[in-house]
Amino acid sequence: MFYIEEMTEEAAQAISKWKYPSPYEIYSFSESEDEIEELKNGLHFAVYPDETEINEFGNEPCGFAAFGWSAQIQDNKLRCFYDDESYTDIAFGLRPELCGKGMGQDFVKAVIDFVKEIFGDDGIRLTVDTDNKRACTLYERMGFKEIHAFNTKCVDAAKGRTLSMKIMVL
């Protein structure tokens, strides 16, 4: 249902315009040059539909995936978890207009399959905002298990407020 390619300038520009509705607005992009450069850092990939049923966005991506340190919360207190190299860290986002339409499991599976092709038997690790109930439910249904819960202000999108997060592994 999806395929993944290296992030291009055009894909990064398109993704940088995504705005999510409440209560998911912390995942919105601000169209800043810094965000665009981060999307092009070599650890972000564009996700496209491989079926014509999602063709309303032309050649723009329907999602993105990030790996390694780009998928981690940059908080030194979490190094003991992220330093375990038997896991590959992943993060991703589905285009706002596609969220809540039943595509999440196929989307996450496509990202996991992509990671498994590259990193083989590594475990998969992700970090999620506990307020994102929709995502937490999906990850649990897919077999992810929580290994650590924490609070942080280290996420730029939090705009100074404290977020409750959890690290989950598969």
C-alpha cells in the first residue's frame, strides 16, 4: 500500500506545510528552513502510496519516516534507553488529511518492513506522546510494549509545556 524513498527537496517542502488539527497540533510543521533541512538530513524518508486510491495529492508524499537519532527525544536522561543499539528507532507521520481513516496499521507496517530490510533482526523502538491515544492503541495492537514512561519539555513542538511520553519496543 506504501513505498518509501529518500527525502527530496520537493517532498521536504510539501511535508513542512502539514498542519494537524487539535489535539494533534504538536505534530504540525512550521514551514521553517530548519525543519526542511532536518527533513533532508539523510535520516528522513518520504512515504508514497503505491495504489491509486490515494491520488488526490499528486506526487506529494502521504507520509514520512525518520530513523536513528532523528527519531529520538533529545534528552540526556534518556540516553540509557537510546544507547541500546539492538533497536532501530523509528518515528513517522501520516499526512494530516489521511489520519483517522484506517491507514495507520498499513502505514506503520510499511515503515517497519522497510527498517527490517535495512537493519535485519534489530528490534524496533519508538517514542510516543501518551496523549496520542489513537497512536498508542495502534502500537499496542501491533505488539509494541512500553519499556519506559517519562515527562519532557525537550520536544520543540511542546512550546515549553511538559509532555508525557513513553518508549515502546517491538
